[in-house]
Amino acid sequence: MVSRDSSRRRLPSPGRLGLLDDRAGDWLGYLGWTDDDAVPVLWALSRAPDPDLALGALVRLRESLASEPAGDAATGVEALDHALRSDPRLRARVLGLLGSSSALGDHLVAEPSRWALLRADLPAFEDVLADMLGAVEAVPEQAVEDAPQPSQREDLRSVGTYRAGVTGGAAVNVLRSAYRDHVALLAAHDVAAAVEDDEPALPFTEVGRRLSDLADAALTAALAVAVTTVYPDSPMPARLGVVAMGKGGARELNYISDVDVIFVAEPADARTARVAGEMMRIGSMAFFEVDAALRPEGKSGELVRTLESHAVYYRRWAKTWEFQALLKARPMTGDIALAVDYHDTVYPMVWTAAERDDFVHDVQAMRRRVEENLPEALRERELKLGRGGLRDVEFAVQLLQMVHGRTDEVLRVTSTVDALGALRDGGYIAREDSAELVAAYEFLRLLEHRLQLQRYKRTHLLPEDDDEEAYRWLARAAHIRPDGPNDAAQVLRRSLRELRGRVRRLHSKLFYRPLLDSIASYDAEALSLSPEAMERQLAALGFAAPRNALGHLRALAGQSSRRGRIQALLLPTFMEWLADTADPDAGLLAYRRLCEENEEVTWFLRTLRDDSIVARRLVHVLGTSAFVAGLLMRNPEVIPDLTDGAQGPVLVASKVSDIASALTASAARHPTPERVIATARSLRRAELARIGAADVLQMISVPDVGRRLSAVWRAVLEAALAAVVRDMMPEGGRQPARIAYIGMGRLGGDELSYGSDADVMIVCDPAEGVAEDEAVRWASQVAERVGRLLASPSSDPPLDLDADLRPEGRNGPLVRTLASYRAYYAKWAETWELQALLRASFAAGDRDLGLDFLHMVDEFRYPEQGVPPKVVQQIRRMKARIDTERLPRGADPATHTKLGRGGLADVEWCAQLLTMQHAARVSGLHTTSTLEALDAAASAELISEGERDALVQSWLMAGHARNALVLARGKAVDQLPGQGKILAAVAMICTGSADGAGFLNEYLRVTRLGRKAVDHVFWGED
């Protein structure tokens, strides 16, 4: 195998290798690593978790080898140097181990020939056991007369009761040395992948299994020493079985773990207890803390009990947590037949514990106590007990096992990872949830292992938040690589933050499932949690007003009708989904109101029950958008459209043109303008609900939202105009004039947002033989009535037409002829009026007349010679005045989506100035679309590609945020808040995550780049 760096020929400097110690250069010289052949070793050293630590340990190891009198040539200085240069696998193991653990480095230095042990493959359990027993010269103990023989079960292997030939301090020393040798070998294999990518990474489950095997072998040897110590001259007359508990029982030990045990004895007398105590003392001195606190009555109880005594205790007095602890019980060593009898007697009791009163709440309370007893300052640093830590996963999994394992024996497994797989396969948790929890659990355990290896101490604490060096070491030890601009430590911090948030949410989802109590009592049709427990559960799920939420749940599921039973089935999942939204309280209230409004609608609950896609999307929308929730309340027929069809989401399946045509055709069937407009309002409301829901669910882009909203507005306007014209037709059925509505501003650009007005101008053309005054008068009456009907009071989103962009503004006539418009623009139009024409497009009415109008204004909005410098200065002065005068008092210009720095207006004025200057020679600028104009300007090299990208991204970011503000608040607003639920909802809509602070930072970054481009493109600044 060739190192990936073997092709390098330049000798890297200590700094390039990441060596910070001032002595590094001298150390490298001392080791002789100054020639080309040492380059692969040097680069491997640079990849060690702590290169300085590894280098210092190697120097000490070489010194120790050099001081050995007539050392073995196979393990001497030259042998070590040759091995490191020629054997990439050994190199990875040695450098990985020395750079990961100062304690294990000391272990190698203390007996320097030990480095050669790292050449070995990982041994089988039988070899580990033989090695540990051989260290104390142990032989099998004489069996107790009439004692049953051990079972032949494969999982019990060859452990048993032995008698040691070495006792006292000598036994402790040799056992400690042998145990550390095996730990060092395993750790070297475990961390090697951090140094050499070609080295296979050991799966977390294998590391835990091998550490548990080592613990079994070690305690078998410790028990052998204890037997000889208590019975030096005669065989042990009693039977003593050792049962592993906790992580040892589950075979998922850490490098430094307490090893929990329970002793069962026949008879349980003082000398048997002394053997057990000696085993614990020796084990704790030589290997790890041996803890028997999980025995009946805890530390105050007898150290050893008979099998019958154990059985009586668990039947009569054991608490819920003691049954939970028994989930991981496993026959370990000693008299295996007796340990198996113990397991077979008490283990079935675990599966009846869920029938106890308040079983679920006992387990929940225990988890809360664990967290509450943890100091606040450590809750974010604790990998085991903190929020989103290992215990969150373990408690949730164990609770589900105990509840469902009564009837499903497949769930009766000890390992957390195996249990997650069994829960997944049994359908008790979703596959994606299981996969996320397994990945999170294994990653957290990996970090726990690395932290413990560092100084060979039992710890679960992450480094202090400001300890960059410690985070850098931990990231490298965990084989985490840099990602783009983020170094390995930043990647680790980000991964931890995201992962622990996911674990906490999944913990809440599994651990606080409202139906668990009902399942435990075989009552699957009622929510039976006490009010206090329910409020605690709701608070844990993120509800700010749990008492109100409880009232909603009672109203929904407290009925004895079929609807109540369906709700009781739906609500557990819905509550889990609501917990992931920005405002669970508002979402639950909206859901209750929606259910009450549709109480008599037969398909409503059936759809939610049978179509999980509809249900999940509905809950997400209700907990995120007050705007869409209000629309769905009045248009529930939209809810089935939340599903997927053959071509994808039904919400966005229709083309924009089809939406407009269907709305216009449906409205036109009614006889009076009032009925037409009422129908158009209803259809628009439904379409707004579809667009808004698709936006919240991230199914459509900002430009697509603008196109769809603009198409709906045009269709409403078309329907209203046609109905009024039909109703106001003079006798004889001859229309006095053709009428066309010209869309301006955002409507003209197909860029409407949810809170935008519809800017229009209205043009008419007299019919043949009709006087111009008469035609204009009739067209004006039509336009006034259309505007009045559309603006009539309603609970729907407003339909306000704004004609202030017409010639002479509010003082000018509402309707003009084509010739009148031409004369005005030719003689009197101001710069801002010509600029406004850049967004003009046909909206409704007579299309030919509308196109005639647009062709007429082309000569004014796209002047052949462009605009002179004087006009450019006027445009810039107008923009400066808007920036200073129109920004609302108290608004933050950094986060005002319309008028703020890098906001919509900034980018749109850039596009418009470029169009007025260059449209005569760049045909691509003949567009009302901001984004198309910027693309055309970049293609014509009027702006750089980077400037185009910055402007486009800034416009999209500001537009998305502005739309999201309306969706979240339910009303038009342009200012992003600095914190709170609205910001979280905006972040959720824009990014899919409720991280408001993260979204705000990204918004500021993107718009800052956009503003920089605006300064150059619009203001001409360098």
C-alpha cells in the first residue's frame, strides 16, 4: 500500500506540518526525519490529531528505546524507524494513537518495546481471555458439587470461574499492563483512519463490542484473583454469577466506562460477598470503576443475593427505573449457569413493567431529573446528559422498547443501535427517524470515545466553547475534514449544533408521544395523560402556552364521537409535526378552527387520515403561515391539493396561463358584475392559498410566485372589466369604446408580491362614429365602477387598483385615448414617468389596443440615443431622495426588504437605469422583468457576471423575505424583525429551518454584496 503523499519530494517545514512546538525542528532532526524517504512519515505526522503530542511521544519513545541495555533488534530504535518509514499501516496506528492519547503514549514509553504490539490484527475474544487469564496464571476453578453445567448458548462463550496463581499488588500490576496493551491495540486500529485514508475505519458498534469483550475477559481474571484471595487453600464452595448491566450489558462500552454489574450467589453468605467485593476492588484498581449500584436497593442493599431473593425483590419492590436498567442485563462471567438463571427469571418482568400505573410518567420524570440535576453551564457541553445528547436517544428508545416489547419479542434486545433497528422494522418509528437517530448516536459516541482517549479519563464534556485548539484536536481525532471555507473545528461545531437539535426534536417526538399511556393500558382510543403531564409534554414539544394547547386538544379529541376517535389517532403525529414548525401554538389553534369550520364536511378528516402527504403539509403550513391558514379557513377545498400527483405536487401542477383562463371563464358565468366579482374574489382567494402554501412548502421560486400572483390579478381584472362592460352596454348593444388596462410597476413586470397593490393605466379608443368625449366619458364610468367594485369592503386580501402612475397623477383623467397619451409623453412627461413606462405591459381588456399602447410608448421608454447624463443625474437624485425620505421612521435600512440596502428598490433601479441607457442597442433590455434585464445587461457586458449574480441574489433574497413576512404575519410588511417567532417563520419559509439568527446573517451577507454592486452599477462608484 502506497501512502497518498509518497509522491511528494520537498521536505515540508514544521509549520507546514502543523507543528507549533518550538522544539519541533530539533525533534525531527533527532528522529532522523530529514531525508526524502521521511516525507511520507512527515505528512502522516501532520494528519495526526495532535502532531505535536505525537512527535513529543515519539521522541520519548526513541529515547526510552535507546536507553534499553542491549535491546531486542526487532523492537529497537532502527526497527521502529524502519517500520514507520516502510509500513503505512503501522505508521497510521502509531501516529494516530500517540496523537490521540497522552496516557496511552505514556504506556508505550514506559515499556518501549510495546510499540511492536501495534503490528497485530485485532484478536478474537478467546485470545483476549487467554491473555488476561495468563497474566495471573489462572486455571479453571473446581466446580461446585451438583452445580448445573453452563449452557451451550453461543453468546456465553468460554468465560467462567477461575483460580489465579498471582494475587495482591503483583496481580493488579500485570492485569493493568495487559489490559492497557489491549486497549492501546484497539485504539490504534480505531484512530488509524484519521492518519491514513486507506485504513478502514472501525464501526462504532465494533469498538463497543470489543471493549465489552475486553471487560468480560478482564473481570473474569479479576474474579480469578478474588477467588484465590478469599479461598487460598481450598476450592470456592459457593456459586457466584456476574451479570453485566448498562453499556457493558449492551456490549457498547466506552474506552473509559464504569462497568455496572449485579451479583447472584448460591449461597449468598459473607465469604461470597467478600469474593464479589474483591473482584470489584481489583477490577477498579487495574481496569475501570466496577459499580454494583444497580443492585436491589442500590448501594444500601446487599452486595450479593440469591436468585430467589432477587426474584422476590423485583416482584414486590422494584421501581420503574430498575426494570428499565434490566433491559441491558447480560450474563457476563463467573458461574454462567447461575447468571443465565438470573437473567431468565427477572428479564421477563421488564415487559410487565409497562402495565404499572403512571409507568410512562415515571420514565419521563426520571429523564427530566437527570437533565435538571445537570448544571446549566454544562448542559450544552455534556455529550451524555445534555440537551440532544446520548441519554435523549437512550431514554426514548428504552421507553418504546418497554411499551411495545410486551407483545413484540423482537424488541427485546440490549444494544441501543439494535433496538433502533428493531423499532424501525416493527413500524414503531419511521425509517428516517431511525436512520437519523442511529447516525446521531454513533457520532456522539465517537466524540465521547475520542475525548476519553485523550487523557484516558472518564468524561463526556465537550471543550469550552472558546477553546479553539481543543475543538481542532477533537475534529481531527474524529476524522472530520475541512469543508470549503470552514476548517475542521468549524465543521464539527456546526455538525454538533445541527445534530443535537435533530436529536432533541426526535427525542421529543418519540419520548412524549401522547398515546403511550393509552398503549400501556391497552386503551388505544383515548388520550389519558393527566393535565399536568400533558402540559409538560406540550412544553417539551415547544408550545409556549401549553395550557391553551391542552384546551385545543381536549376540544378536538375529547369527543366520544367517531370524529373524536379519528382525532385521537391523528393528533399524536400532528403534534410531532407541529413541534417542528415556527409557531406550534398558532398552528394548533388554526387546526382546531379548521376542524370546527369543516365539522360537517365528510371528506375533511378522512383525507387527513388517509393521505399523510396532505396531513403533513397542512400541519406545516398551519404552524408557519398565518396568511395561508386564514385563506384555507375560507377555502378548504384547496386542502386536497396539498398532495402529490403523477407529475409532482398538485399545488403547482397547473400552468400560469391555465390558472388565469379558468378563473376568467368561471367568473364570467354569473349575470351581474357584483356576482362576477364575488366569484372572482373566491377563486382568487383559493389560488392565493395554493400559491402561498406552495411557497411555504418551498415548491416554487420567487419569480414563479410573482408570475402566478400577477396572472391571478390580471384574470380578476379581466373578469371584472368584462362584467361591467357587459352591464353598462348602451341600448343597441354597441360598445362606445375599446378599453385596455396597462399593468405598471410590479404587476407590469409580473413580479407581484402578496402585499403589492396593482398599478395600472387605462387607455380607450372610440368606436367608429363615436365622439372622443363620449367614448372617454363612458370608458371612465366603466373604469370607476370596476375600481369601486374591486375595492368594496371584504375579508379577502385587498383588490386595490392604483392609477397614480397615469399622466398628471391623481389630478389627471383616469382614462385617456391613445393619442392623448402620445401627446402627453411627447411634450410634458417627466423623467420618472418615462421610467415608470419600463414596467408597462398589457393587463386586461382589448389586447390589440393594449399592444398599440405598448408600441407607442416604446419610443419614449427606449430612446434611440439613450438618456443624456443630465437625465442620469436626475434619476440618481430621485433615488437618493427616496432613500432618505420614504424609508419609514425607525426602520432598519439593513433589513428593510423594499427600500433597504440591497433591497428590491436598489436592484430594480439598477435594472431600469441600464435599460434607459442602453435599450436602443441591446434588444434584450426590452423587457419588464428585473431579472431578465440584468441577464441581458450581463450578456451585453454592461455589467460583470459577478455584479449580475450579486444583484440577482440580493433581489431574490429580499423578495423572498418580503413574501415570507406576509405569509408569516398575515399582512403586508417590509421590515424584517430582529428576533422572535415571525423571524423564525420567515427563516422556515425561506430556508426550511427555523434558525432566525442564521437566516438574518445570510440575508445581511447577500444584500451587503448586492448593495456593493448597486454602488458600482447605479451610483458609478468604484
